Amino acid sequence: MITTIQNEKDISPNTMKAIRFHEFGGPDVLRYEDVPRPELKTGEVLVRVHAIGINPPDWYVREGMKILPPEMRPTVPLPYIPGTDISGVVEAVAADVKDFSIGDDVFGMVRFPKHGSNAYAEYVAAPASDLALKPAGIDHVHAAAAPMSGLTAWQYLIDLGHNEPNPLQPALHRPVPLSGKTVLINGAGGGVGHFAVQLAKWKGAHVIAVASGAHETFLRELGADEFIDYTKNLPEDVVHDADLVIDALGGPTTGRFLRTLKQGGALFPIFFGSADSEEVAKLSVTVSMLQVRSNGSQLSELGRLLDSGTVRVAIDSTFPLADARKAHERAVRGHIQGKIVLTVV
């Protein structure tokens, strides 16, 4: 009797491999396991995933969103597949989808800030409006690294792109003119930071990048006009005439950057941060934050810059999907240059 060994996908065509966690905690809660393959709904595209970009919200949700005050924490259903950023090939399209066809290379940030992106998986069902055609000039790894970080920098600096209420402040965020302005970018070597450096330069700004000394060559290659090694000099001690500060780290210390700004300048913390209201009023400074949102049309615009080489995305490291735990451990160590990416064979 001859036994035929079949491929796992032939045995279980309705399942796929994915990373899930069944409880909140550290990287060790991530499991590589079989899960149901997603089914298409109206307006969706099924993507066979080739690469997945890792972002801070991935480990925030893995930890149970403890970074937020209890009253602001969303309910996360368990078990949960984390991740938002993908690049891959269209496997199927819903009947009402006209902009994509089977076989198209696409990339996108899926359903953010809502839950249910489920990106750490071999297949993802994504709203067509969240996707864009992958730039032909870059591979899936680099494309997967771009969406959340690139869109965050784009929506802070170039165009918000929506009129949804802002959960972080009463007013909608509004980008400020950049041409001829001095822009200081703190955390410039990271995911959002290295995109912000390039987009600010593209719009004609004079860019001062702040990072550890190990990132200096990298950031000058991206276009930074000046560099401050924060381990040697605090930016608030040496810069006093900036028009705009992008604080890619944010948090409770972001108010120190008020000292770097001109009267009437602007401070944009990427992560929720606060500044002394009296000092803000005295300086007539605008402090503004936003919640990045999925936007396929903006991603198409960013994609053209990636395709031409005007903007590039840096890769810190890559890991197979099955090694997502190791990728999260790399993120915990910090000092990331660019993005961490999971690959799917």
C-alpha cells in the first residue's frame, strides 16, 4: 500500500498558520498555531501574506494595553492575532471590489485603530480601502515595514486625511507648513522618526535629528542637516529656534521640548504626552497629537515616493513568522534602527 504525503494546506485548506496569544503578557505568550483561514466579506480583499511589519501597538495589545489608564483600555477578545501591517499578493476579491485583482502585489495597514487586523498570519482579509499596490521598486519586506510608521509621519506632517473625532484631544490635528522651517525630530532613528526625517526634507525643511550616536551616519544619509547625540547633549540645551518638534518617543517628558521652540512654534508628540499648559500659552505654542488611521490612498502617495527612492524604509531585522516571540524580544531591547519585520514563506 502506498501512502501519499500531502502538503498541510491540501489537508486543511480552510486553516492557516498564525501567531496568537491566549493571555496577556510578555513575548512568551505568543503561539504559532493553526487557525481558521479568514472568509471574505463585502469590500474586502484576501491577501496571501509575504511579510508583516511590527509596530508598538502589537506589543501594547499583547500586554493588555496596560500602557493606557484602565478607563481608556479597549476590550481585546482572546485568543487574539496581533499585527496590522502586511505586504503580499491578492488571493481573492469580493464581488464589489474593483480596484484590485487576483495576483496584485499589495501592502497596507489593516483596520487600524480598530481591533481585528489579524496580520500575524499567512492570510489576511483586508478592506480594499486600506490597501495600495505595492511599489514595484521595493520587496515585500520593505513594503510591510512602511504602512503604520509611514502613515503616522504622513498624517502628522503632510495631510491628516480624515475628519474622524480625535480621541487624544478635542481638536483635529493639523499639519503645519514645513518649507524653510527648522524641524527637530526626537527618536529619529526609529520607525516613525526615520520617515519623519525624510518627509520633512522632502517638503523643504531644515532637519535636526536626535538619536544615539550609532544612528548618526544612517540619519545623515536620509537627509538630516544636523545631528544631536542625546547621550552627549540634551537637545533642549542646544536648540532654541525650532519651528516644529516631532517627538517620536512622546510620553511624560515631551514638555522639555518647549524650550527648543520659537514663539508660535509647534510640538507634535507621537505617543501621548503632556506639556505645561501655562508655558504652552506663554509661548503661543501648538501641542497636537493624532490617532493614525488606515488610508489606502495616502499609502499610494507614499508608495510613489518609496518607488522613486525619494523616501526609503530601513530594516532593523527580520524573523520568520514562527519566531514572532524573538521579534518581540528584539523590540523590547530597543535602540531599533528602522523596522522589524516578520517573513512568511
